[in-house]
Amino acid sequence: MPHPGGAPPNNPAWGQGPEAVPLAIQEAPAYQQPPLYQAGTGSLFQVPGVAGYAAGSSLGMGGARWRRPHRGSLILVLGILSLALCPLGVVLGPCAWSMGAADLNAMRRGGMDPAGMGVTQVGYICGIIGKLVSLGLIMLMCLYFALLAAALGASGV
């Protein structure tokens, strides 16, 4: 019920009560980082089949200590370029293929960061497909020019 001509009563629901503190003075709650591992598990992450997740292998921010970082982005770019630039796929495809195979083996052995395994696999597969498509197109172009030369030679031009 409104109070004509007067101030509203001290109602804590309106933030006007004696215990109300302005927002600028209130303290923000303290941020607590969640634990990186559960007690008793013995390791930071539980990834079956991937070596290198041993206990005590953490750095300050929860990452694992690896000998080499992954090259998944580079392998993916090479694989995609081998598909997009078909004649160059004969060169770029084997690069993505061999680098991807080496990196996937290193990730499985635990010598490389396995975080990029999915990207590396996609680049590896794109490199294989890119090389095969490029070889097929080059063979079709050679066949086309051979048939064209044969047709022109037969017509006497």
C-alpha cells in the first residue's frame, strides 16, 4: 500500500533495512580453484591406453610435462591444403601423412602431448585422401592429353 507524501517504511525486502549494505562496500566471495585431481587416484587424468599421465607429472597450471608439443594444427593445414590444391597434393599429402603417422605414434608412446590427437588424425587422413585424389587427377589429365594427342594425330592435323 503506497504511502502518499511520505517515504516508504523500512522494509528489508526493499533493501532499506538497517542491515542493508551498499553493493560497492560488499566484499566479493573468494574464488577457490577446483582440485586438479581426486585424492587417492594417483594421477591427474585417467586416460586409458595413453602413456604419460603419471602421478607427479603436473606443471603449475595442471598441464602434463611432455617432451614435445603436438603439431596437430600444422598437420591439419597440410592435409586440407593437399585436398584443396589438388596438383600440390602429391607433395603436401605425403608430408601430412608422414608427420601425422610419426606424431600419432609418439602420442601413443607418451613422448608427445596427446591433446592434439584428434586434430592430428584428421590431418593424417586428409593427407592420405589428398594424395590419392591428386594422383587420380594427374592420371586422368595424362590420359586426357594422351587421347587428345592420339585424336589429333589420327586426324592428320
